Amino acid sequence: MNAITPCPPSPNPPVVLPLPSGIPELVGRTEELQRLIAVTQAQNGCLVQLVTGMPGVGKKELALRAARMLSVGYGESQNCRYLDLRGDDKETAVSVCDALEALLLDRGTDPWHIPPDESHRQQRWQRETEKQGILLVLDNASGVEQVTPLLPSSRNCLVIVTSRFRLKGLSVKEGPVRLHPLTSDEALDMFRMLSTPPGTRPREFSAADESTVRELVRYCGHLPRYIAVLARTLTDHPTWTVRDLKTRYRSTVTKDGEFAEGAAFHVAYEGLSSDGARSFFRHLALNVGADIDVYASAALEGISYEKATEHIDLLYEGHLVEEHKARYRLNPLVREAMEAQLKREDGEAECRMRTARLLDYYQYTAEQADRLFSPHVRHRLSVPLPVPAAVPDLVTAADAQDWLREERSNLFFCAEHAARTPGEELRVMHLSESLAGFLDRRGPWQQGIRLHAQAETAAALPGHELEQAKALIRGALLRTRLSPSMSEYGLAFDHLEKAIGLCRIAEQRAGANTEPVWRAQAAAYFLQGRVSLRRDDKQTEKLLRQALQIYQDLGDPLGAAGPQRELSVLLRATDIQTAKQLAQEARDTYRTEGYRLGEAQALVAQGLIALFRGDVKDSADLFEESLEIYSCEEEHVGEANTLINLAAAQRRLGHYEQAGETAQKARGVFEGIGVPQGVANAKLAVGEVFRVTGKLREAATICQGAVDSYRGLGDTLGQAGALDSLGVVLRLVGEYDKAAETLEKARALHEGRSRPFGEAETQCHLGVVKRLMGDYDEAEELLTAAHGLFETTGYRHGEANALQQLGAVRRLKAAETGDTEGFQESGQLLAKALSIFCEIENPLGQANAISGLGLLDGHLGHHKSGETQLRDALGRYQALKDDLGEAEALNNLAWLKENSGSPFDALPMYEQAGLKARAVDSPLETGRALLGAGRCKRVLGRRTAYGDLSQAWNILDGIRAAQRHEAAEELALLWNESNRTRRLWNWLRWRWR
């Protein structure tokens, strides 16, 4: 027979209580409360629910609120009970024996009949609760072994357990309800509610006071227990303001314990199972970052990965650390408590040693990751570092990228800490260098600029000129990536100039080892060249050639490929063969070296050259190939810029729907990564597609938005391009005066640039406006100048456009004077334009040139061939879904029919053209259609001729179109004919009388 082991007497026996009344309203726990109640209402048998979370998070309040709401189902209050198990402190935790005794006494069991040992007490408890429903709240449990013996045997019972431990072995329906700290808004609402005196309106805070309260509740870790302490303190001192509370709260002590140091966490700290666990917990407060993983925590403590995992799991089990995706952090209040513990148990030297060990780990691993992520970087800063006991297994570039992305913010914190610490200058320089490649491609660029500036400051010591120069170069590179304004380009250029000067000083100190200095100098010249190319400065070629020469002297083909690539883009307008050769050499080098991003950049350069020369299909293929690489490499800026180039090629090919989708995709990428310059470029690309598809009002709005964006960025080159596009749209909607004014502004911004084709484009567009306004001489002068610039630079698309528009001007001038030679010259110009458009495979240009040749044949009386060509042009516009071009072609075809003596056949064509023109909101083509219809109706004797001609004159005069004079003449002619008819009718009536 087994001997009975009686329970030892308790010095502090527990007491079972009724459910406390007066539970305050919960804030921010609606979802958790609903879940508790919903699960409970669907119970079948005895149900156990667990509410778990860190100390002070409000577990007890939630459990009691739910119990109160559910208590009506359990009859008498004797069946709804509360027991505090005091499990947060080993010294005062309630034993199972004492808890069973308290529960039995609460049920009315005679003390003399309570068994002396735990086993028999549990059996008695099971019998007592077998037939009667019971709701029991077991608060503050320390473990499953403390809870399981206390569970009732009734099939109609509910036990709500609260614990800061996760109680993994406890059988809980649908999992535990885990509570997290409140959000900032929830914490503010709780403070507002609890600090409002009873019977008064909710407390209102000014903006300044609200900011102070948010700071206070954040310092409380957004934990309800400590927020309540603060709120009660304010209520207890009616004369205090929120600022008074902020000033005094550190010394605030209430009956809930020592608030400023979080007494609950000290109890949890002392309750950890070993000195090693307590040391690990305490030293987490030394972490310089926002969170920490197991590897970094192992380095901080100087232990193995396995031991660190054991400790972190123990802390997680006790809700002493918060976890997200295997990364851990201390609640602010916990951190403060552990910092106070550090002061008591560790010396300053010990803390410094551990922090240095953590920084060494981050520095070492960042360098290893950089070598994988940026394998083509040469001549890194050599810093001997101890190998950490545990480091992540980084094997591929993808591994390195994932680690750098996860630890990016912590690495910034490391650099900040090192920058503030005397003697840590070399660490700042090393971190700046190790993160440079990743920050360039993945950002955040603004924080990267700050990091490199810290490295420059750290290197501002005699003998570190080279490192200072390299930090300046890295910062300048990110400034060109960020490009919030053109002022950043100017600042980047100045920093690069300073870097070049520092390289010269470093070269004098270097002695025989000058290669790293020359390499840095070449990088500075190269980046200056890129900045100058973006600003369209005349020194661009010189800077790029200086960089190219240094790299070639160093025997570094990979370094030389960058200047070769940028020079090829620059020289495409002046030396096409050299441009092609440089781009191909750069591409071959990148491919040989296995540098995929460089290969993508070289493909883009080749695509731009092909697009400039009119090889549009080839350019689109090259852009597509580069996009595949950018997508694989997750290089979003390069991807978005290439999408804009591809949209331009697709637009030239007449693939308007594809072009619109591509431009919108580029805009989305730039907006996603926050590059305002890119967003403006993408807007303009979208506006160009809207323009050629006849969505003129939308195009005008987008182009104006792009102009405003470029102006805000201080980008005069971008502003000039956007003004040029806006001027074209304004011309198409018939606002000729505004169009001319806008294009003149663009022309002024283009003047003096190293690349003249932007100015030539604007001159060409301005010439078209002048032609439409009837100023043929000025139009011819502008178009001739534009053609000369296009022909000189080899910009085939621009050359063809200028030729076509010159052909139109010569035809109109010849029509006015009857000059036969003018018609011949017009034909030659249009034929040459058509030849170039066919050569560069531009379908819209082909349609425009063929339409012009058809009109010319009409003027020369070759009506049959003219009609053939105009119908050909009409079919091409329809294939392109160009409604505006279709309206123009219908007007031209109707005019030809009218001129050939068939006004009856011409009239329906004019009417159809009018419908198309109104659909795309084109006043010029609408006015032309009404004018033609009015002429035909006049000849056919239709009474509605006057109405059409009046409308035509109003529209054409409103936009100051050249055809307004013809409309006025037609109205006068109709008026005269009407007067003659009226006089004849009056004479006949007199004669008949």
C-alpha cells in the first residue's frame, strides 16, 4: 500500500473569489474578446481557453471581461469563480495542493473532510464538480502541471486560463488567444478614457499634448497595465498637465509597484532557470539595432548557435521577447528594465566588450555578403576581424541579398553607433564600403547617403584621403539614383570634384601603390560624366574619355566598359559607327566577365542607338532582352527606365496599346520605389501614347503634370521635353497660340545644349504650328533649320518628319501662287520622307507621307492616283486605330472628290470626317469637315450650307487656323448668291404681278 504524502502547510494560502465587478472597458481587444466568446458558445463539454501574452498586456482584464459576459449561463455566482495562481514568481506561486484546497473550501467542503494529499484532493475536486456547471478563471498560471489538476470534471464547465507562458501541453480549443501590445492609436484611446474623470466628457488633447501622450504610451511599451498607471496618476492630480506628467513620471510609484523599472519584468528575470539565461536576457538590451536574430544574439553573448537558440526559445515561451519571422525584439519597457539590470550586474567595460563583439559580427558578415552580392568590386578596404562563433550559411548571391535585406536597418544602427563612438572610425568606413553595392541597387538611397556621409566624416583624418574620396564617390552615386531634384546632381558633381582632389593628395602619399587611387579617380570621372550626360553638359565626352583612359591604362576592361557604354549613348548623334563599336565592346566585356547588370545596361545603350537610327524593331528586341536581365536581377530602376524606352519603340511601330501598358507599368515601378524623376518620365511616355491615340485632353493633362514635376525637380532638360510634348498636344486640340508660346519656352530651354536634336524637335513642332496658322514663310524657315540639325546628327525619324512637314508647306505655298516648281519640290520632299519612314519601319510616318502625296496629286489634277494614295493612307490610319489620322484622311479624300467635280460623293465623307474629329476633340479637322460640307451643300443648293459654314468659320477663326480665310470667303460667296437669288425672285414677283 502506497504511503500518503501530505501537502505541506502554506504560509500564504490562496483564496478563491467571485468574479470581480467593475471591470473597466477594454480598448483594442474587440477581436480577441469576440473570439473567446464565439468559441465558448460553440462548446460541447468542458472547455479550456488560454489567454497568453507578456506581463502587463491585459490578459487578466480580457479574461474577466469575457467571464462576466458568459457568466449568465452558469446560474448562481457561486459557480463563477476566480483564482490567482501567482505563477509569475517561483517564491509565491500557488502549489496544486493549496489551489485544490482553496477550491474545495470555496465549494463548501468541510475542512476536516479535505484529503491531506494532492492526489486525493484532486479526486474530491472531480467529484464535487461532476454534476454542476462551473466557470473558473485561473489567472497567472506558471505551467501546464499547475493547471491540469484543477480542471473540473463537469461536462458544462468553462476554464479561462491566463499565463505569460505559452503552456504548450495544455489542450485548448482552436488555439490560445495571444495578446500583443496595443497599437499607438489604441494606447492613446485607453489613456484618454482612463484619464477622464467619471461623469465628464472625454478628455481632449491639443496636437502638442497628443504627441506627448503618444511618447509616454510608447515608453510604456503600449502595455495596458502601465498606461493605466499613468492615466490614474494624471486623474489623481487634477492640476497637472500632460507635460507635467511627462516630467514627473519616472519617479511615479503606485500601489501597482515600481512603474519606471517595470517590476513585473524583474520578477520574470529572476524566475529564469539559469544564470546563463538571465545573462542572455539581460544582454539583449545591449543590441544596437531594432531587432536581433539567433546568430547575432549568439555573437553578443559569446555562445554557440545551439545555446542561443535554447535561450531565445525560453524567453519566447515566457513572452519576454516578441518574435516576427525568426527575429526578436524587446518591448521598450522590458528593455528599460533590463538596462537597469545591466547597471546593477555588469560593468561598463563588460558592456563595451559585448557590444564590440556584436558589431564585429555584423561587420564580418556584411563583408562576406558583399563579396557574394557584388563579386565584381575590386580592392576592398582590408579590415582584420575575428571570425564569429556562429554565422549564417551564405553561399549564393541570393543568400547574401536576403541577409542584407533583413539586416539592413540593423547595419544602419551599427554605423550610427560606431559614428558616435570615439575610435570606431575604421568600422564606419568598412560598413559604408560593404553596404555600397547593395544600397546602390536596393536602397534606401537617402539612408545610404547618410551612411556614406558618416564614412566621409570618419575618414577626414590625415592618411585616409583615399577612403574619404571613396565615401564621397559612393554618396554621389546614390544622389544620382535618388535624384529628387537637379540640385542633387549639382551637389553630386561637386562631391566628385572634391573626391578627385583627395585622390591627388592620396596619390602623393601612396608611393608605389597608386592603383587603388587611380581606380577611385577613374570612378569619379566616370560618375561625373554620367551626371554631365544627364544634365546635357558640353564637358560630358571629356570626362568619360578621361575615365576610359585611366581604366585602359590599368588594364581593367570591366572598368572601361562603363565609360564605353555611356560614350556610345552620347556619340549616337555625332559618330554612329564609333557609338556602335563602343556599345558592342562594352557588351562583350560584360558578358565575358559574367556581369549581368552591365550586360543589360549595354543592351539598353545598343537599343537607344538603334532607335535613334530608326532601326525600331531591333531596338525593341534589345530593350526586351535587357528587361529579362533586369527582372532576374531585381534591378527596378533599370527595368523602369528600359520600359519607357520600350514604350517609345512600340509607339513608333504603331503598337499603341502595348506602348500604353508598358509606359503605365514603368510609372507603377517608379512610384513604388519612390523616384520622382522616373515618375515624371513615365508620365510623359503615357502622355505621348494618349496623343497618338487621339486622347488629346487626357494627354494635355498628363503632359502639364509632367512639366510641373520637372519644374519642381529643377530639371530644365526634362521640362523642355515635356513642354515640347505639351505644345504638340495643344496644337492638335487647336490652341495654336498657346502651342506656339509653349514651344517657344521649350526652344529656349533647349538652346546651348550639347545634343541639338531636342532643339530640332521643338523647331519642327513649332514649324507645324506656324504652317497651320498660315505663316508659311516662318514655318519653312523653322522646318529647314530643324531638318539641317536632324540630318547632321543622323536622327532619321526627325529628319523624315521635317521633310514631310516641309513638303506640306511647299505644297500650300505653291497652291497659293500656282508655282509648278513648288509642287515638284513638295513631291520630292514627301517622297524622300516616305523612303526614310519605310526604311525605319515607322507606319504612322508612312501614312502621313502617303497622305501628303495624295493631296499633292489632287492639286496637280491627278485625281485617280491621288485617291488611291489617300485611300491607302486611310487604311493605314484605321489599322493603327488612329482616329485623328482617320479624320484627316477622310477630309483629304472628300476634298479630292469635291475638286474632281463630285460634291455629292464628297459630302458624306466630310460628314463622316466630322464625326471622327468630334470624337477625338480635334477642332481643326472638325472645322475642315464643316467647311467642306458647307461648300458641297452650297453647290448642291442645300439650305443648311449657311449653318455649316458659320460653324466652320467660328471654329477655325477661334483657333486662328489658316482655313478661316477660306471659310469667310465661302460665307461671303453664299451671302452674295443668296442676295442675287432674292433680287431675282423679287423681280419675278413684280413681273408676274
